[in-house]
Amino acid sequence: MLHSPLLLYCVVAALSFVQSIFGVGLLLFGTPLLLVLGYPFEQALSVLLPASLTVSILQVKDGRDHLRPSLKLFAAGLILPTILGLTAALATSRHWNIRTAVGILVFLTCGVRLSSLVRERVGRWARRYEHAFLAGIGIIHGFTNMGGSLLALFCTSRFTEKSPLRAHIALGYLTMVLAQLTVLVISHRGLWGVDTVLYPAISSGVYLSIGNTTFQVSGEVAYQRLFSAFLLAMGALLLCP
């Protein structure tokens, strides 16, 4: 398999642009891509988590006015399940391939976005069982690094405007990535080197130069349509063998 620092830099840059706009991208796409290229799960995490953390911090900073009511909810619902999921994944030295299931969930997420009636019903369900829903997201994300579609589904059911939607997805990712990094730093100290600084530098450069600007200049209607198209494309890619 191909192992190239330049390839990793290109992957981080491209997916940082995607995550700058939609709140998801680096982990959801980067994880299966790096695994296919032959990188071990732990090494894939060491590349993607610092970059994702950087973009999420910048997005949370920009959208902080929308987030105060959700801080405790996300912390209580996501931190421990994510730690448990990642600890189990590292202890068993395996990574479940759930691309098909995730792809189906992405299509369901798009359906929720396109139907106000379905969105209202899912929103009521998500609010009623929000702690259980978030716990499930945390466990799946910790074990597979691919909980982004479920996080998008949860946030889509509660928010429709682009700014609070992206801000809450970023807050969820920030919470889970901090939990993952804590586990990984303690259990795999040898993973970290100079590149650990380079990946966040690339992702922040992409966000500050073109990513956030693209998000800001997109109109509300155009953004919602683009987000739905993005979800459809993401689901199709994940369902491909």
C-alpha cells in the first residue's frame, strides 16, 4: 500500500475544506480512506484527530453564540461513551467496517432534511431520547471513528439554519475528538511526532483561507441544497464496495 507524507497532507487539506463547510469530513471520509491505503487504525487516528480538532475548535469559536445551551448535554452524552468505544477498539485490535450501515444512515439523514414532517417527528424523538442517542453516537464513533453521519442526523433533526447546524456538529466532533485524543495520548505515546503539528497547521490554514469564507458567502437556501447534495454523495460513496 502507498504510504506517503505528501499524500497525507493532500488528504488532510482536501477533507479540511469539506469539514470547514459542512462540519464533517476529516474523520468520516479520512478514516476508511487511510485504512484502505494500509495505515493502521491508530496511525489513521493520529493523522486525522489533530486536524479535525483544529477545524472544530475554529468552528465552535465562530458559532459560540449558538452553543451555550448544548455544552453540558454534549459533554455528558458523548465523552464517556466515546472513551469506552475507543478503548474497546484498541483493546481488541480491530476496526469494524460499518460503511454500508453508515451510508444508509446518511441517506436517512438526507431524507430527514428534505421532509419537514419527518424532521419534526425525528426531532421530537431525538429530544425525548437525546442522552441515549448521543451515547450511541459516542460508542459508535469511538469504535469506528465514523459517527459523523449520526451526529449530523441528530443535529439536523434539531436545527435547520446553517450557522447553528454547523456549530453544533462541530461541538459534537470537538467533544468526541478530545475524548479520543486523551485515550490515544495515554495508550500510544509513540504515535506523536513533528507531523502532529503539521496536520493541524494545514487544516487551520485551509479553514482560515478558503473554507470558512466559502461557508460565509453561501446563501442559506444554496447552503441547504448543497448540504443535502453533499449527504447524497457521501452516502453513495460509502455504499460503494
